[in-house]
Amino acid sequence: MREFAYFRAADVGQAVATVAADPEASYLAGGTTQLDLMKDGVLEPDQLVDITRLPLRGVVREGDTLRVGALTTMEELAADPTVAGRLPFVREALLLGASVQLRNMATIGGNLLQRTRCRYFRDPTVPACNKRRPGTGCAAIAGAARMHAILGASEHCIALHASDLAVPLVALDAIVRVRGADGERSIPLTDFYLLPGDTPDRENVLVHGELITAVDVPLPAEGTRSGYLKVRDRASYEFALTSAGVALLLDGGVIVEARVALGGVGTVPWRAREAEDILRGAPPGPAAFRAAAEAALRDPFTVPGTAFKVELAKRTLERALRTVSGVTS
Amino acid sequence: MTILERPRHVGPGVDRVDGPQKVTGAARYPNDFSHPDMAHAALVRATIAAGRVARLDTGAAESAPGVLAVLTHLNAPRLATGPSALLATPPPPLRDDRILYYGQYVAVVVADTPERASAAARRIEVGYEPAEPLLDIHDPRAERLPDPWGSDASWGDTRAALDDAHVVIEASYTTAENTNNPLGLFSTLAEWDGDTLTVHDSTQWPTRVRATLAQMFGVPEAGVRVLVLYVGGGFGAGLRVWPHVILTAMAARQTGRPVKLVMTRPEMFTGIGHRPATVQHIRIGATRDGRLTAIEHESRSTVAIEGDNIEPCATVSTAAYACPNVTAHDEQVRLNIPWTNSMRAPGEAQGNFVLESAIDELSHALGIDPLELRLRNYAEVHPRSGLPWSSKALRECYEVGAERFGWSRRVPEPGSMREGDWLVGYGMAGISYFWYQAPCQARATVRGDGTAYVRSAVTDIGTGTYTIMTQLAAELLGLEQDRVTFGLGDTSMPPGPQAGGSGLTAALGSAVHAACRNLVRAFLDAAAADPASPLAGCDLDDVAVTGGRVHRVGEPERGESYAGILAMRGLDELSADGDSTPRTPQEAGMAPAGPFGARFVEVRVDPELGRLSVARVVSAIDGGRILNEKLARSQIIGGTVGGIGMAMFEDTVSDPGTGRIANATLGDYLVPVNADIPDMDVSFVGGPDAFNPIGVKGVGEIGLVGMAAAIANAVFHATGKRIRSVPITIDRLLL
Amino acid sequence: MTTLTVNGVDHRLDLDDARVTLLDALRDRLGLTGTKKGCDQGACGACTVMADGKRILSCLTLAAQCEGREIITIEGLGVDGVLHPMQEAFVRHDAFQCGYCTSGQIMSAVCLLAEGRAGSDADIREFMSGNLCRCGAYPNIVAAIREVAGAGGGHA
């Protein structure tokens, strides 16, 4: 780790002003990504601004929106009664991620900003990584890729966005509330992440110094069922090979509302709107589910190590749709 | 003195004597030691797999805060080479500019704090002149080493028998590279005082570390002391003296300060060995009624340039079944990879996977139950030598295991058993593990207060050596266990062998047996000096030991206490040494047997998503005399978890072009977690082995063996899909 | 100077280097070596300690962040030399072999009970999965926790 200065911010304004004024400064919240990458030598800030004691913690229901303070931990959010009652797939995604220890540390804001697990990105001795050193290429494509993206990927970058939580949150059209040196703004989570394109180093729309203060989660209509299915090699404590977050509202034998997002496959948390369009208005059943899965996985970018994920992701989504709808045949 | 006939102390499940130390955090591992004046070392590793260091810029590191020294091949002292015997020491680090594998050390930085050392290490710039590395086990340019251990065997006429067989099974299998990954980061703390050197080191073989350091630094062995009271696992990784150990001692000598080095987890993937990948080919011939007529087993494994490694895989097929025609051939391929090395059940783990999968394939082809097929080809004598086994209860393993598992409920047709959406599969494997034992010495002392201290310079890597030797010594000296202390992990004690090859319990137990007998004899001699002693004229066979007393057999009142004998003679204590050297099979007229075992596994397969889980494992093990059933069971359970890792998760992946290990963290290299592991049923069968005086056979490794085959066989039974490569991951299983 | 409260005792520390993690501060500066470093990357759980009653990883926590927080380590679990019920159960069930992961396992297990997650073997397994045991003592770890949970949980 390079030497850095540690500064504990007294309030949000001071934190934002401090980081905004220092191009080499970073926020420190749960630390589970930040410190890990600093130890690896991938991140080398000269100053860490500790925000963990700022009053950005807690979950408040405001009408049909759940406002989640950015410093709420994953464990705290999973324990929230509204989440348990109205957002089962958010709770499941939280509890299927990481370990209890990490969930006690990791914050919701930090979770959304977690960096890819790509070992080519995380090892500074690898010369070619467009995300870490723009213009150098992508060593993962010809390398040992497996835990990599097949959607939104290109020859420039196949790094996966590995958040579980972000999957249901993009499905729900969550809103990210941000404070920067120039004031506050709100960004739909579906617009928050940037596809790598030819600038994989730019992962989201935040400008330096902007701080996530809260995430607003719209509650789905009463009666909506949801579920998060995560497929991985180990039974626990592993990132997803594929995952699917699904919320369905059924009425009179027809799907009246569908929210679908995929994890483990996208360079960003992957909202599958085409799949939703197919499901909406259709009777739940194998035909609609397969059609939705086919639509969700259209035009994948694969390398030999990730090719299997295309079919696996389709089946993962089909299984999730079956489970959530209760319609198995 | 008759012993172990009606044991009081050995056998039952005694709690670990070091348990309270371990659960309170008081047990001190090598990296828990420190020194007030200590400096810290950090390593710099090569980022090419072959070539030369062309340029080194150490200026920024040398001028970084707190840095005391930077050693590279340009300024490192030249050292002698270490021992080249069994499990050779790698060549001296920093000897020249050549790079032979990705991750080889090119520099070591010493600084006043660990943070500063590792930060400065990052500032060293290394320019390379790369060469094209040899990285692929199939690369025709790579050097091949046929029969590297002289273990190849051939009897009968295998080719002709295969031609004549009613049924032939022929298949190729692969096993992945695995990395030992003991949880304890390997660490060394070295302190010089003139030519004397004290080292705390994560090792399974302290006497080898001492000999190696003395030889490489050219100092007297008597002046080198190696300490390892506890070690955070090894699984074979601690069987060699790796370059980081040498570099730490070198750094301490150069800076004149004690130096501590704690490896990083990524360094643990390149610096302390790994289980080699194998490619194996097997052909089995049989009659229609399931008699084996031929086995031809060929294996190729990897070895580092300038490395060595003992990994006999095909050899597994020479000890398992009665078969008139057998050919086994192993070879190694030299590649620009980090050193391959023993990892729990080297060779056996991979060879058994192939043989026991192929037997399962044969059983399916013949329509004979897999258990029945194994029983029909039971090896009543050692297949290769024809000698009788020193013990063998494999048949009981099969019987007890099958009964406890409920093997008879297995419906033979693949894919025929279900539970909900999950396919259910039953699979099994048999194991005939190899035998190994090295010479060992121990010393036993009884003091005036009637307590005993027994010791040997070995290690307890978690197997329970502290505990079982305490029990054994208590038994042999007739003392309660709380009156006995067993010491280890210090080379000032009598030399002992490595904790490896499942051989320590037999070697050390035999030495402790000898030392305790010699000590009782010494007490008899001391007592005999007094003609009035009730023990006068007795020799060992005339006496028994109980309750801290030596007395005539059958006459407990006619004896003397240890304390009494010492007091009478004015002695503080009496000590005696013991050593053990195994006989040869020819001397003994029998084939020394390792442990045997049978594994029965139930798996669940989610056919749609390729998910696999192990629902039940039943193991029946012939481990000879079991000194402590609780700890022996833990060894089998732990080995089984390792076997599940090999079967389902573990795969050290390298970049095809560079040889960089692409998953060198515990987040990326998957080992089993708690949720992957079901409850397990373990039974011990058989009785004392005839080859060593205490009748034991080591059980440290057998627990891992057979799991890969049993799981693969169960997957076949569940799905009809034969998977011949481990690990069996979702992408391989997706139907 | 920074004050770290560990096992109920305030320690004044000169954190001259902000890089010092809680793990390294405990081990190198306070001599509390019971907490172990298995990966230093948040992937193994060996460094698990309690902070304000919650289990966390001390390797991914800066010492400086912990000022004013109540840190409990394995050394703080027993009272006056008497083992905590979880420590006793780990010995009785042989829930470790080399012992290196054990401090983290026990800290995790004590928290698991406080979290109310030891109700079934499946829950114990799932919520103990952040603590790797390379010796493979998992079934015995589950047995030890099951026993303490069944006996009412012990004190944290």
C-alpha cells in the first residue's frame, strides 16, 4: 500500500469538499473494496476520507419509497422489515452476497460502487487492462476468463460487475441520490452505470468528489412476488456465475407487471427490458419464460471460458421465473 | 513389560491436549513471534515465466522511508546449495539473473515496518529479457522424465491380456493443479548471533530446515535452532525449505537484525509448491464375469525446471487389485511453472481418481455392482511383491461402509433416483494407500515429582501429534495423561522426520515406544543397585507399569514408584533415548501396509443448472490401531473436505501465455466452505498392524483419497454423464 | 495518539502510519496475536473480531477507523481464565486441527448465536461460511455450535 493521509470527516459537506478538492483523494466507507484494492496496488489514493461516522445510515419509508442511507450496511438493510416484507429479492440478494463479516462492513453505497473481481484488473503486474490503464488492451479476453461478463462486454473489456444487490435494485428502478461540490442530484440506477464501450475505466456517471448519500427504492405494487436466484460453484461465499432477480405481479392468469435483471453476466448490473416486455401481458409458463430468457441473452460477447454462461443464464432466469410465479409447467 | 494389550490411554477420543491453547488464541504460530529490534522483509516476484532480468532499478525502494536493505541477484551473497535428497531444496534464491517461473523471487526488501517493506517492494522496477516459456503439459518441446522415481512396474503380458479381454475400458482423465493453501501464511523469523541462527519457521520438517540452513550458509548445524510449536497447516507445503526461508535468513544476516517475513496469500500460490496437474490414460481388461485380466495405467504430471517432485499416480494401480497383468508408467514433464510439490496424498489422490473411476466404468459396462466388482478382485496379497500384507481389512471397510451407507438401496440404472427436482447419485471408491515410514528418535524423561517429559523434533500440523504421543507415553510409562508432557517443534530435541507421507505416527510412535521401554529399563537398572528392591533381578518382560510405579507382572504391590527409585538413588530424573528404523519388507517377510478405506457418497445434481452437492459421505477406514478415535476421525473428515475440494472446486488456473496464476487469492481459488460440507459418518475397522511395535497406520492423507472418484461415480449414477476431469464444476456438468 | 478499546481496555497508540490495519495493530502493536492473518484480503475470515458487537474482518479495517469502537478479540472472550462455552465446545468436539482459523471461527460462532442464526444446521453452515477451515473441521464446528446453541447460547 502507498502511504496516504487518513481524515475522518465531521459532516457530509466537509467530506465532499475535501475529496472534491483533492484529485487523489477517495472516500472510505466499509473498506471492503477500497482497502483490498489498495493492498493490491490497484488504487493508490493519497488521502482517504473516512465517512463511516456521517449520519447517512438507516432505512426510512416515505410513502411507496424506501430511502436507504448510503452508509446502511448490507446486514442492516437485510434485517429491515419493509425489505423482508415487500422486497424479498433484495433481501435474498443481500444475504447471498459475501459473508456476514463483510456484510457488517460493506455499505449500500459502497456495494453499488464495488469494483470488478477481474483478476487482470486486480493485478497491477498485468500490463494489459483498459479499465486500469486505458489503452493497454484486455488481457482477460485471451486469458483464463470464467467469472467474466458476456453482456455489455466487448474486445475492450469483459470485466463483470459482481454486485448481487444491484441486480434487484436496477430491476426496481432505484434512484441514487448524490451530493457533490455543486449540490445534490438524483440518478436512476439504470442510468448510473456506464457500459464499458471503449472507455472501461469510466464505470459510472459520478464525477470526482460526488458522494452517494442515499438510495431510493420504489416499492413494487402490493401482491408483487419476487425472488433472487444465484448460481455458483460453492454453496456459499462466492460471486455468482449467473443470477437472476425477478419481480412479477400476476392477475387473472396473466403477468401484469414484470421486472427482470441479471447478475454474473453483465459489465453492469443487467436490466433485461426485452424480457420484461415479453412477459408483460403473457400467461406465465414455459413458453413465455423461455422466450424471455432468449431475449435477455441476445447477442452475448463470449470467450471460450464464458461461453457456457449463455445457456446457464437463460436457465437461471427460467428457473427464477418458475419459482417466483409458481408456474412450473 | 507387556504393553498395549489392554490399553488405558490410547484408543478413546481424548480431547486435544493443546486444545485450550488453540481456542484462546494463546497457541503461538511462527508469525506470532517477534523481537524488539525486528525488521520486516517483503518479496518481489518475477512477472515473466522464462528469460532473464535485464534491468533492475532499486533506487526508489532503497531511498524509501524505513528501508534497510534491498537484496537482488546483483548484491546477494552466494550461498551453497541445499540438500538434494528426497524433497530437494530449491536452488539458492537470487543466485543469478535467470527466471524459470512466474513468481520467482527477484528481490527482497527489508524495512523497519511491514507496511514500509511491502510499499518499497512495489517501487522496484525490473526489466526483463523474456524467453518463450514452456507452460503446457502437452508441449512436445518440454523435457520428459520417464519413470522418475523407479516406481514403474510391469508384470504378466498386459498388451496380450488386453487383446484377449472380453471387455476393455479405455479412457483418458485429467486432474487440475491444486494449491495447498494452508490457512496459516507461511512465515519465517530469523535471528543471527555470530554463526548461530535461531529461526521460527512454518515447516513440517524442522530438522530439514536446520540442516539446509547450515549447509547453505556454511555454518555448523549445531548452531542452528529451528522452532515451530504450532503451524497453521501445511498439507505438504511445509515439506521443503523454500526460498523465502533462505531469503529471510539472508536478510537477517545482511542487516544484522532479526528479520520477519510473512508471505502474502498470492505468494503462497507460487512460493511453497502445489499439486501438479496430471493427464492419465488407463485401459482395463476383464472377463465377462468381472475378473480383472489387465490394467495399463499411464500418467504424466508436471515438474518445475530444476525441480523435483514425487507424484506416482500410475503406481496406484500396482497395489489395489489382484490382476495377473499390470503395467504402470509414470512420467514428468518439465515446465516453466512454480515448483510442484506434495499436497495431501500426492499421486494417490490423482491416481486413485482414475483407477476407481475406470473400475466404475467397468462395472457399468459389465452390469456388475461396483462393490461386488471390487470384492471379486480383492488383493489377498500385495499384488506386486506377492508378500502377505502386514494388515488388511479392506473387505471390512467395504462391508461396514456399505451397510452404514445403505448401498443396497442403490438402483443401478443411472438417472433413476430422484428427490424433487434433484437427481440422486450413489458412488463409491476403494483405497489402498501406500506405506511410508522414516527413521525417528525420541527421548523420555521421568522426573522426581513423577511427571514425564517426552520429546522429539517433529511437528504437529494439526493431526494431533501432541495429544496421541502424550497418550502413548502415558500408556507406556504407566502414568496418568496429565502427568505427561510431550514436546516437539524444536531442533534441540532428538531428530525426527517430517510430518508427511502419513508416516509420522508410526515412526514417532515407535521411537517413543523404544524410548519409554529404555527408560523403564533404566529405572530397573537403578532399582537393581539395591538388592533389597522388589524389582531386583527383573528385566523388562517381568514388569508392568501402572500408577507411576514399576512392579512385577501380576503383583502390583511388589514394585517401586519412579519417584521412589529416583529419591533412593539421589537422582533428579532419569532419561532414555529411543529410535526407530523400519524393517525392510524382506526382513519382515511381509508387505508393510498403509491404511485402506472405502468411501460411499450420495450426491445431488440439479440437471438444469449443473449444480452439484454432496449430501452424505460414509467412510470406513482400516488405520491399524487407532490411538485416538476422536482425532483420527477428524483426520478423515478433514481429508474428505479436501477431497471434496479436489473433486468439485479446486483448480489453480494459469494464463496460457504468461504462466501467471490467474486466481491466486482465496476469493478466486475456491476451497470448500462450511455450507458445502455435509455431516459425515466415519468408522474404523481392522486391528493393529504387524509391521511396527505399536500397530498403527497413518490416517493423515487417506481421507482425501477416493472422494474424487466416488463423487464422479455418483455423478454418473445420478446423470449418466461420465466426467473424467476434476474439478467437476458447473460448466462441466451442465447437461 | 489514537485510543483503541480492546477487550475493555483502552490502549493509546501512536498510529504514525495510516496504513496500519486493525489486524496488524492488534498483532504487532498490542501483542494480541490470537487474531490471525490468513489472507489479508477479506477472503478467509481468520481475522474476525467483534466491533461494537458485530463480527467484522480486521484485515480490511484501518486501525484509525476504530477509535471509540469496542473491539473484542479471542483474548477477550473468556473471563478470568475460564473458557467461554463456545471455546469449551470447540475443544470437546475437536472443531479444529491446526488451530489457525479457530480464533476467527469462534468469534464468528459467538456472533452467530447473538444474531439468532443457529436455529438449524443449514443456517449454521450458511452463516459460518465466511470462515474458511482448510483442515476441514466444518462438521465438528457445526456440532460445537449446535451444542452451545441448544444449551442456551452462552454469553457474548
